[in-house]
Amino acid sequence: MRGVKWAVAVVGVLAVAVAMLVQFGYDRTAEAQVQCSLIPDGVDCKLWRISGSADARPCWNVEITCAADIRAEARACGYLPEHTGNWVIIEPAMIRRWSECKEPRALRVYGLDVFPE
């Protein structure tokens, strides 16, 4: 009888520990958003978390439409530590065809992927 009570107590303690992990931070998911704008020397992107608490690495594409129908492109990744936002500057060296883009006219962000870490 004593062994049964001990086993029930151990199972009860394990159940409480699992419940605490689930409630207080075992969430390994992350959803994020990215908003970018053109700046004189590249693209400025703000990253923020929509849900989840895991550290995350969001990656996205930008396409810049320029005069003479030239399209400059880049893929960038950032880092979102747990419960925070961040920003990324995409420098001209990272942007394909940036040197041909004399007059940037529009910016499109697409292909956002978020990888929990």
C-alpha cells in the first residue's frame, strides 16, 4: 500500500511539473510580421512578434521597383529574441541590381518564413 501511495505522489508531482512547463514558457512557436521602407542607403525593416514566445529567425524577400522597370531584390533574415521586436537594415551590397536602381519607386515585402530556434 505504501508503494502505491508513493507512485501516485510521484505521478502527481510530474503532472504539476509538466503543467508548469506548458503554462510558463515551454511554448516553442513563433509568428512574426515584417514591415519595410526604403531609405537612402537600402531598406529599413522592423520585425515584431504576433504570437508565441520562442526565439525566432524570420526571413523574407524584398522587391524594389525602380525607374525603367528595373527590379532590385534581396532576401534578408533577422533575429527575434524571446518576447521582443527588432530591426534589420538591408544594405545596398545585399540588394541585387541596387546599383542600377537610380529611382526607387515602390517596395514589396513577400515570402515571410519564421523559424523558431
